[in-house]
Amino acid sequence: MAIAIKTAQEIEKMRKSGRVLRQVHEAIRAAVKPGATTMDLEKVAEAKIAELGGRPAFKGYMDYPACLCTSVNNEVIHGIPSHTRRLREGDVVSVDCGVILDGYYSDAAVTHAVGKVKPEIQKLLDVTETSLEMAIEQVKPGNTLGDIGAAVQEYCEAAGFGVVREFVGHGIGKKMHEDPQVPNYGKKGKGTKLRPGMVLAIEPMINAGGPEVKVLNDGWTAVTLDGSWSAHFEHTVAVTQAGHLVLTD
Ligand code: MF3
Ligand code: CO
């Protein structure tokens, strides 16, 4: 499949979608605290998306039941919000959300510390978030998907962390998942060249231990194979003539 090149008008629509999504994430941030359930976060997201005139991108996607993925501690991605999963001081929760506004998708994820977390876990969060920033710095015309993947991989592996291979970022636009795939590993200079008008969801998923993951029997929740904790940060990013525009911050 060819990679869709978006017009300036389309990117402006995606930016509006991304702005709604950012406000949803800010509302969730305020709700993350010891004692909250992951379903409490879901309710905050559902209300905020509706208030801002958007639609949830995940709910109903391949029969996924919620607006959010809420993945706690050893859960990597696609954790399903639950009335019984109560956050405790020292936990981490990765919150992934997608919004549709005026036909255009945006997708972003943040991993929150619940209260104060162990120093090595705070380092996992910091390294993962920084790796996303480093990946975004690589987004400019002429650079390649390999430059993005290598930026994440080199930085996170140097810190001693495992880079998840089974799940990757993706193109995004009129659909949540478009071509190309955007791996968090790769070789500088290799792979598809970036062109103005491409829009990518870049989403490092990084484990404190090994890179291997497995999917639980609910068919969704991906957890680390070794039980180590995991972090996930994601932005929707447009390639522009000048370099890039982050649509979800
Ligand atoms: N951000 C995830 C992704 O990029 C969300 C999809 S999960 C689903 O694939 F719940 F919507 F299926
Ligand atoms: Co995504």
C-alpha cells in the first residue's frame, strides 16, 4: 500500500484532533492517583472526548471495548480498563487514547507514575519519554524510518532496557492504522524515506527487562514475558518541509 500524503488542510484537521486528544490526556493525568481504578480513567476520557465533540477511536475497533488502553506495571499495551484494577502508590499506568475529529484520527500515549515510584522505574519512564523525543527529532524530509527506529533502539538499549519488537508505530490519518509501519528498532539510513505530508504515530514500548512480550487470554493485554515493568509514550507527528509538527502536544 502506498503511504498517504496529507495536504496542509488535512494536517490542520489532524492537529485539531490532536488538540482534543491532548486535553483528554491532561484530564486523565489529573485523575491518576492511588485508589483510582483504571475504569475511573476510562470514564474521565469518555466524558472529555464527548465534551470536546470528538469520538473515541479505539472503542469498537476490532471489538475493543473501551476508549482507553490502561496498562499497569508489567502490562505493556492494550490493558482493558477495569472496575477492579485499583492503582496503588508506586505503580505505573500507561494510558493510550485515540480520537476521531471531523474524520481524522490522532493517537497518543503517556505512562504515568502513581505517586512516587522506585528510582529504576522512574528511569524507565524518563528514558522511554526521551527516546520518543529523540525519535521525533529524526522526523524530517530525507531521513528514513530506520533513523527513527535506530534513535529509540540505541538510546534505550544503552540504558539496559528491552525494546519491544512485536508491536510498532504506524501511519495515521483517515484511519487509525495506515502504512507505513514504524518500528522502534532499525538501522540509520535504511527503510522508507520520509516525505512532507506523511503523518506517523511513533510509539516506543520499552521494558525494564527483556524485550519479549506475550498476549493474555483476554486476547488484548500484552505483558512482558519476564514480568519486568514497561513504559509506552506516543505522539502523532507530521512530516513538514521544515522538519516536523507534533500534532498531539
Ligand atoms: N495506540 C494503539 C495503536 O496504535 C491503540 C490501538 S488499540 C485498540 O495501535 F484498542 F484500539 F485496538
Ligand atoms: Co498507535
